Amino acid sequence: MNTASARVGTPAASLLPKLSIWTVGALLAALFVALPLLTVVLIALGGDTEMWHHLASTVLGLYVERTLTLMLGVGLGTFVIGTATAWLVTMCRFPGRRVFEWALLLPLAVPSYILAFVVTDQLEYAGNVQTWLRALFGWTRPQDYWFPEIRSMGGAIAVMTTVLYPYVYLLARAAFLEQSVCVLEVSRTLGHSAWRSFRRVALPLARPAIVVGVMLVLMEVINDFGTVDFFAVRTFTAGIYDVWLNMNSISGAAQLSSVLLLVVLALIGIERFARRGRRFHHTSSKYSALPSYPLTGARGWLATAACALPVLLGFVLPASVLASYSLRYFRATLSVDYIGFVLNSLTLSVSASLLALVVGLFLAYAVRLSGSHFVRSATRIASIGYAVPGAILAVGVLWPTGFADRIFSGAAGLFGLTLGAVMIGTIAPVVYGYLVRFLALSYGTAEASLGKVTPSMDGAARTLGLTPMGALARVHYPLMRGSLATAALLVFVDCMKELPLTLILRPFNFDTLATFVFQYASDERLEASALGALTIVGAGIIPVLLLSVTIARSRPGASPERPEKE
Amino acid sequence: MNGLHLSGISHAFGANRVLDDVSVAVAPGELVCLLGPSGCGKTTLLRLAAGLEGLQTGAISIDGATVGDAAAGIAVPPERRGVGLMFQDYALFPHLSVRENIAFGTDPRDPARQAWIDGALGRMGLAEIAGMYPHTLSGGQQQRVALMRALAPSPKVLLLDEPFSGLDVTRRAQVRAETLKLVKEAGVATLMVTHDPEEAMFMADRILVMDAGHVVQDGAPTALYDAPACAFVAEFFGPVNRFEGLVEDGAVATPLGRLATPGLPDGAAALVLIRPEGIRPAAAGIELEIETARPLGPSSYISLRLPGGGTLEARFAGGALPAAGTRIAIEVDQGRVYAFPA
């Protein structure tokens, strides 16, 4: 009693979260997202140690080694390609620069497993490249010549680097554009060459952004299942599937997942730390046109080639191969249930994106209206799903949904009803998994767009006679509409491309475009699945276009576009 | 009880007390300035008056009607108070045109208000930009739009939060004069917040100087400048030369001679402040060496070396600039000397 009454009116009282709808809602959302992760850890701890010892003595070392090699290779590759191309298109002038500014983003539309299939199809013994080489040199047998094996660690690194470098490019480019040219000019007047200025000023200033980009790449690398499975690279993620589905040990899978979660936490930690470091960017508010060093002659064409190569390999090649297969094997495509797969994909993606939008918007308002540390931390937990590999989420989602089923059927039993599985065997677990994984995307966009409505705009609307609901309708909604559509679209497209989660959590005999393409192409039947793969790539283009428009407008000092008026 | 009355207002954010028993009354047609350094609770007082912040202690009435009373649990929502609030960042709605922004708080079916808006747009020179969007406007134009938006619903009370801080110095004087004219025409009770004493003196009928949540002096602009109630107010309104010492026979000994300290008992520690314009060149008097002399246009900045070390700042009106290094005789204008207990 004494301690309780002493608390009233002291600062300690305000530390206790007030039980508003926002607090409760944010807490629920955080729990909802954290549940699969907690489940994984609990299953892992509760599982038999024998399995763990077996894994540790046999495959664990291999998984660690393979995963780290892959991360190192792709991280290094995307850093070099992403930073170099970003620097070239922002600071230099060479043939085709304006096209490359947006074209360099295109490979982002191609999921790595699709590029893996296309590249393999082209480079294998019967593929176009080797056939052409044999015809050229008159070889007849595989023994006559050496050719690199694409289905290998090297191949996986190359394929993932080619489709993932745009993350680094995007962030590095934005960072270079944000930099005040004055800073670079100061460096030049202090006697540094353009190249030394890049190394000593521009690169260190952009480093936090580049680190964020590389961390996002690495999260994608450990999330990947399609490529490593097809290339038989035994990473952690591949191992989780192997232990779960082939060795039939969910606790073993959970144990591997828990180890991988440590890597994920490290990546999130580095990413958030780097994001915080971005604050000291703007040292000068003066911006002038970027200098655009002209690269003429051979150097110009070299720059063109350097930018063209990733676009050709990462987008033009897969898109054209898939397009030509789609045309040639149109009948084969329709003999499989293409339309059905499209509808399945749409159902899943639309439900998940709408749900993610609603929850993301709720969290954005919760943080704004309550402003408490508690809600803020809950929201931070709710938005870590983006970094968690689909395989881990799959392990973690299955158990809670099964548990919910037992509760439902238990409750139905009280009323004398028999109820089968309500969740398992439906699309609910998949949508749940998507929501956890992509909530950060919708929350981030909702938060950013809510940021456009400043608190004083709220105040202005209220003093000018609007009720809170009125302010929502006449100020918030019109200002946020566009961004919210974008948020839903981004989640939608990511759901369309998603493979590792869908593969495990989908109902029996239920295929989406992604799972269908993966299974068919893994069986070397790329032709029949080409249209499906092309559809996924087509959907992936949409956010790329949105991004390229945004990035063109983002330069400080550029006159902002006038908002559309209906 | 017409106009705006805030009485006994106290407010705290967590453990941080920003307002402590503050009372302000603004009559219709009167312009009152709340003047004080940043973070002294001025803006919070405006937000409380508008109803954007929950009242913790005290009461607020507008034109005789209580709109907020912490003890009685009365809290009229902002949309029903009839106050116009102009925000420091203007808070223009980016998705609405100039005309739509200004008309936001008015009834589109009320011909009188719509006619007022159109007339005001013309008078303010905003007619040509009525269809444009806020981000295309200059700072001065945005300021005028924000002011007109606050005035358009013909509020009983107008609240201005640092209305000129977003403008560059060269534009400020002109916009200030325009704003004053517009507000006086509207005849509305106006409470304005600023940290700029010159701005407050230009705009206000009455100034309340605030420090750390308290009102330290309330009076006409000239009274505050000529007869500051404490050292804080004196120093806030302009640069001063400071001397400290013990009162002896109603005066304190300073390098400039004995300066009278009316109202202070003998033996008390005193702080004596002299405004730079209180130091005048004289035919005869204390002779000091000129350290620096720089022209400021209408007057000149003179820094004088004091015998015991340190410098004395003075402003000499017009005339030829004395050369640095020479000696000059000065006298002290007792009307520009303020003495407070140290």
C-alpha cells in the first residue's frame, strides 16, 4: 500500500504504461510477431540434446562454413558492385548514365532462385553457351574441355550478388546524392584528387548507408532457400529444411534455427547501429549541382560496360530467356494450372498486404499518439520479422497455429461441436508468416507518411474547428493515401516472390506461382514454368519503378513535385 | 470578462515544471506578448489556451465562458473554443491550395466569410497565388497564408507562436508591420509568444517577461526597457555593463565612480547594470583609453579599457569615430543605470 501510494504523482508512475488501446494493441502486435521466434527457441531448448549433439558433430561445422562463405562472397560482391555503380552514375558522366540510374535497380525484380534456374539452363552441358562453344571449337564430349560448374558455391555467390547488389546501390546512391558537394569541393581545394576525395570523404560519409545496404543483402542471403537448394550449397537454411523434412526432426530444425537467429540478431544490431550513424550526414545545407566528372573515350565506355554488365546478367538475360520460353512453350504452360497458381498467389498476397497495412498503420498511430517508450519498444520488436529467414518463421509459425487449432476445437467441444483444424491446412499460417516477415515494410512506410502530417498540422486542423475524426478524414487521409497504397503494393509484391515460407506453410496441394516455378524448374522443367517465373519478375518490376521515381525526386535542393490534385 | 483569461496555470511534463502559477489576461483588441528565452513554457501556455494540451492546474475563459478548468474538470475541445492559432512552422496543409488552406476553418456556405477571404486575399497581395500550393510559396507568403487561415473563421482569440522566426531578418521588419496592422484591424484578443525583445516591443501593447515558468515582469514595452524589475529583464532587453559591490551610503563604488543604488540597504551586495547608451562622451569626467571603435551606422560601438582591467561597452550617437588608442572623457547617465540586489 505504502509503495503504491508513494508512486502516485512521481515520475515513476509515468513509466508504467497506461492501458490505452494503443498500448494493448502494440503489445499484441509485438507478441504476435515475437511468438514464432519464441516458439523456435522454446522448441529448441525443449528438444532432445541427442539430436543437437548429432548435428553438432556432423553437419553444424559445414553449415557454418558454407553460410559464412556465402555471406562473405555475396557481401563483398554486392559492396563492390553496388558502391561502384552508385558512384559512377551519381558523380560521373558517360554514355547511357541516365538510363543506368534506374536500370541498375532492375535486377531487384528477379528472385535469385529464378536467376539460378535461368543461368543453369544456359550454362549446363546441353545449354546454349556450351553448345555454342562446342560448335566453335569442334569439341564433342565433356572430356574435351573444362567448363566451370555453375551449381556450386561460386555459382551461388555470383547469382545472389547479381540480383542483390541493388540494395547497396540504392542506399549508396541516396547517400552520395545527399552529400553536400561543398564537402567534396573542400576536399579538392585541400589538394586531393577526385579519386582521393572519393576515398577519404565521400566513401566514409556514405559508409553507414552502405553498411545498411550490405546488412539487408546478408539478411536476404540467409533467407534464401531456392538458390542454395538447387545449387546444393549446404547452408544453415538448407540444413533447417533438411533436418525438418528429411530427418523429420522439428526440434533439430528449431535448434539450427536458434543458432541462425543469433546471426540475424547480429545483422539487425549492425544495421540499426549504422542507421543511427547516418545522422551526422548533413554538415552543410548548401547544395549545388553535382560535378559530374566527364569520362570520355575508352574510360567512358568502360564505365558504360561496368554498369551494363550487372543489368544484362541480372535482368535482361533472365527476362529475355523467360520471355522466349513463355512464347515457345505457351501450350505447356497452360497444361499446368497457371491461372490457378496466379489466383492462389493473388489471394495470399492481397490478404497479407491488407493485413500488414492495417497492423502497420495501427502501430504507426500507436507510436505517435501514445509516444511512450513501452509502445516504441513493442513496435521495434514487432518490426524485426524482416530480418528473420522464412525457414525459421516457418518452424515458429506452425506450432502456434496448431495450438490455436486445439484451442478452437476445445472451445467447440464445450458446446458439443466437433471442429477440425481451422488454421492448419488453410492459408492462415502462410498469411501469418507473411505478416510477420513483411510488417516492417508496411509499418515503415506508414510511419514515414504519418511523419508528413506534423503535430502542428493536427493542432491547426483542431483549432480551425475539426474534430479528431474530421482531422483524420480531411488532413491525414489525403496526405497519406499515396504512401499507404505504396506500402500495400510493396508487401504485395514481396509476398508474390516469397518462397521459403510458402513452401512449408502452404496447404497440401496448394501451389503459388513461386512454389510452382521452384518445383518445376528444380526438375529441369524450366520451359513449362517460364510464364510463371516471368509473371513474378513482372510483379517485381512495379516496386522497382516506384523506387526509381522516388530516388529521382529525393535529391535535396531538387524542386519537389507538386502534389497531384484531383 | 471579455477576451482571454488564463488564471493560476501550472504545468509539468513529468518532473519538469514548465509553468508555475501563471496568470494572463488579454482584452479584445489588445496584443499581449509573452517574452522569454526558449524553453520557458511560453508555447505550452498557448497550447493550453487552444486546448491542444490537457490543463493540469488553473482555469481558462474566453469571452466570459469557461473553456477549461482543471478543478471542475471542464475541457472544451479545441474545435469548439473559437481560437485561431498560428504555428511557428505555419503547419500549412501541403495537399491544399492557398485559398483552400485559408478557407479550411470556414463554412463554404457562409457568403460573408467567403467574401472576407476573397477581399483579404486581394488586400494581402495573395490573389494571384490563391491556387498555388504551400511548398511553392516564399517564407513571407507562407506566413501570411498561415495568419489569414487563423483569422478567417473570425476567432475571438488569436494565438501567435513565434510568428516571425521562420523569416530571414531582412523580411522580418516588413512582415511584422503588416501583421500588426492586420491583427489590429481584426480587433481580436491576441496573445503572441516570442523570444525576441525587439519584436515584442514593436508588436505589443503589453509584455509579460517569463523566466523558468514564472512571469517576472508585466508592463508596457517602454516600462520594461526603462525600468526593468530585475537583472534578468534588464539583460534580456539588451547588452549591459555589469559591476558588483557592497552598498555604502546608498551607492556602490565602481571604476566609473560611485553609482547610486536607490532602495538597497547599506552593506548589501549589489549588482549595478549600465546600458551602453548610458555612457556618454563628456567635456570633462573620467578619462578612459579607447580599445576599439567601430561604426554601426546610426551610432558607433566603442569599447573602453577600464583602469582595473576589463572593458566597458558604450554606444556613441553619430559624429566622427574616435581613434583607437586615444583617451576620452566620459560621463554616466544615471537614468540608464539599474541597481539590483546581487
